Amino acid sequence: MLKTELLLQRLNAIGDVLEQKGDALMLLGLGSVGIELGRLDEYSDLDFFVIVKPGAKNRFIDQLDWLEDTYPLAYAFKNSDVGCKILFEDGIYGEYAIFDEADMDAAGYSEGRIVWKAPGYNNDSIAKPKIGYPKLKGASLAFPLNEALTNLYVGLGRYARGEKLTATKFVQGYAVDSIISVVHLLEPEVDYYPDPFGNDRRVEKRFPRLAERLGQMVQGYDKVPQSAIYILDYLEEIFPVNERMSAEIRKLANSLIK
């Protein structure tokens, strides 16, 4: 059986067990096992919410029999007050959270797919979030790209001190994240499952022109200066970079390349 089929089968089986256990109201599939089934592949995992009756939340959080009765677990890690990360014995990985109806009013999530619901439970609107998504995209270039510019300078200074890890984050992480936040202003976005909680998700398919350049922006732990120079070159192509800042960054980066 293909893994994609197994993932969907496992999610359906969880719904069957929840119905047998009682006190559960709805099972929502999220992400690639949710309403975005078109991107489900062999590297997907199970992301889901279980909505339960008032007072039943702790029972489903603390006792994992409803999962073990679906398929034996090899690993379980409670990563939040309401959620867990799991691995089934057959290699299916999943992440989930348990909520009651009242919790959902303040929960941040992407629209889910109703996999199962208790007989007579008709609150289908719970599959759609009631609060807005975080703002990940900038409306103009000036702030994010100046932020990226200063990230380059600070990161190179830390690299010069021998603080390579934090330098990598500043140059190849923070600066690149700032660019991604406004790349929609620089090239057309391909409509391919944007993630409202992670703008870097699927960026390679959504922004193919930028994707061609990411390998030079992110060259790795030992090539922070080279990455910084490439990012600076890119910034100068798309934005009127301050000449003095550019000169200082380039001078520092070149002095660190051996």
C-alpha cells in the first residue's frame, strides 16, 4: 500500500476508534491530510485535531488508548499542554492536539477537513478558524529589506568573533526570511498551497525565480561571508541599498573569506 493511502486510512481508523470510545465530537485533518489533499505525498504525516465534549479533554490528552487501539505506538512525546507528537510502529508519524468547542474560538489553525464527527453533531463551522491568520507578508520593500541589510552586518560581525552559529542564523536565516516576506512584490506567486503560518513553506514552487537563487543565499555554516555577499548583491538588484552600508558589509565579508 502506498504511504499516502496508509495515511488516509490511519486517519479514518482513528475516527472509528473515537466513535467507539465516546466523548469525542469531531476529528479534523489538517494540512496535506486536510483540505490540501492535492499535495499529499510519501513525505507527509498526520496532522489533526480532536474536538471533545466539555470535561473530556484531559482524558484524551493523558490516556493514549484511543491511539493504541488504532495501531500500536512506538513513540509519544507530549510537546504542549494539549498536544502530542507520535510515531506508530509502522513508521507513520503524526502531530495532534485535543480541544473542546470553547477552545476553538481562540485557536489559530488552517481550515480543516472533517474526517469524522459524532452522530448528531452538526457544528461543521468549527472546521474553519474564527481568528485571523498572522501577517507574514510585507506591504512594502523598505522595512524588510533594510532589516535584511542590518542582519547581514550584525551576522558578519558575529562570524568575525567566531560566533558562527548565530552568524548563520542572522545571514542565512533572518535576512532570507525578510526577503521571503516581500518576494510576492518582486515576482508573481504561483498558487501552490501557501501556509498562513509559515511563509517559507513550499517557497520553491511558489516563487521559482527566487528559488533559483536560494542555494547561493544559504551556503552553509562555513560560508556565511559568501552567502552575505550574494544576498547583498541580490538586495542591490531589487532595492536602492544605502551605499555606505553596502560598502561596510562588503568590506567585512571579503575580509573574512580565506
